[in-house]
Amino acid sequence: MYVPPRIQVVPLPDYQVAFLANGVERLRWHFGRHYPRPFLYPVLDPHGVPITRMGHPAAPNHDHHRSVWFGHANVGGVNFWADGVGSQQVRQLAWVHYQDGQNTGLAFVRLGWFDAHNAELLRQDLIIACTDVGNGETLVELQSEFRCPGTELVLGKTNFGFLGVRVAAGVSALFGGGALRASDGTAGEKSIFGKRYPWIDYSGYPRGYLASGISYFDHPDNPRHPTAWHVRDDGWMCASLCMNGPLVVRKDAPLRLRYALYVHAGIYPKERIATEWERFASMGAWINVGRRGPYRTWLERAR
């Protein structure tokens, strides 16, 4: 007997894809080419309120902070992070597969990182996995494989890249009633910036009441785990892969990165966050097992 999937991945007009749990949106992917790079917005907390925001609350020159997005400030010398520094662009080249499920919905997309001369410097295969972990809370996995067309490509030393998160103003420590904390309870930008942790968390009040937060997980299989963190009290988080030095991507050795965002209720529920982190850390990567039924591609976890 057919059982309708609880988690659905729904393509929408204007180059958008929504992830729904029991018909209620949890997050949305935007990939229109009028943007310098794709992004996720909204990312909705258990109360249905956006936990992230578009842009900095007080800095118009930070409009490149589009909620949750991929970028890097030094890809072979090219800045794919800031806006207005050239015509380079991260473009979605194709959607490979959308997969509904009882607990997890997945989108498998292919991105190209093109410089100002339209040369592709990086190819990114991205899997976005949206899992309902109960009580309206969501785990968003972002699994990437980066390949370079040439023999090798140097990702230069920078604080910026690969995955940026801009939280809602009410969640930030500077503009709202929120707090930034690390996995060991360390609090605040000055104490966390540049330090290495398996996860950090921003919790607060995205609409002035009803507390919620977003935890940012670095998977143990990632290079340089636990990552160094670029964070700000104004509501900014980034796992800074190249903060302490460059990293080389080789044609025969792609770069694989796995991050996750745990969107939760309450202020820094440390035990719940640690439980979700441990679950994510123990999970196998998503792999393409090939044709299944009418689908050319099917995603399952590696064992």
C-alpha cells in the first residue's frame, strides 16, 4: 500500500525548491542566476519563524550574507565571497535528483564556480538533506564534493569559506537577546573566534519571544576537524577551513566536506545539541547507489 512521504522536496517557480515536513515548509533553496551564488532562505525554527536572515542588520556592504550559503574568498586567487568584486559566479548547472522520504528529503544539485572569464575553477556536487528530528526541529545536512578541472587548485588562506550562516537579528548577541556558545560552553566572539570546536550554537529570540537556535556541526571526517571558527557577536558563523593556511584540491583527490545545521527550540539545549551532533558524527555519507525503480539516481547512506 502506498504511504505518502512525510518529507517532500518541491520544485517551485523562480528557481526555488522547498523542503516540506507534513506539508509545512522547513527551508528553501534559491538558485536563480541573477544572484552571485545560491543560498537557503528561509530556514524555519520549530515555531515557523526564520532563524536566519538576508543581510547584515547594520552594514549595507554585507548583502552577500544571504542566510546560509557557500562561498570562499580565495579560490585560486578569485574571491567568490563578497559581492561587487567582479563577475565571478557560483551557478547551479543542474539538479541531479530530488528524493522524498518518511524522515528525510534530499536534493542533489551540481554547481559550477566560474571566474570573470567564464572559466570553471571548481565543480561542486551538493546534497541538501532535510531531516525531521521531532517536535518541529530540523537537521539540515550539507554534503559537498569539490573537484577541479585542472591538475590542482589552491584554496588560499582566508577566514571566509566554505559555509556562511547569518542568524536573525533577534538571535544575535549584538542586535538581539541571543548568545553565541561553543560545544564546551565557552561564550562570545572574543572567546570563540579562531578556536577549534566540533560545533557551536547561536540561540536567542528571532521575533522577540519564543526562544530558538541553530547549531552548526563540523563532521569528524572533514579536513582539519575540529574546525577553526570565524564568528561575530553581530550574528555570524563560519567553519573556517582555510583560516590557518591554504589547502590544495587535486584532480585525483576531491575535497569532501560535511556540515549540518540543527534548528532547535530553546536556548542552548546543550544535551540535545550534543546528542544530535553525536548522531550526525556517526552517520555515513550520502552516496548514489544508482537506478532504483523509475529513478536514475537514488541516495542512501554509506554503512
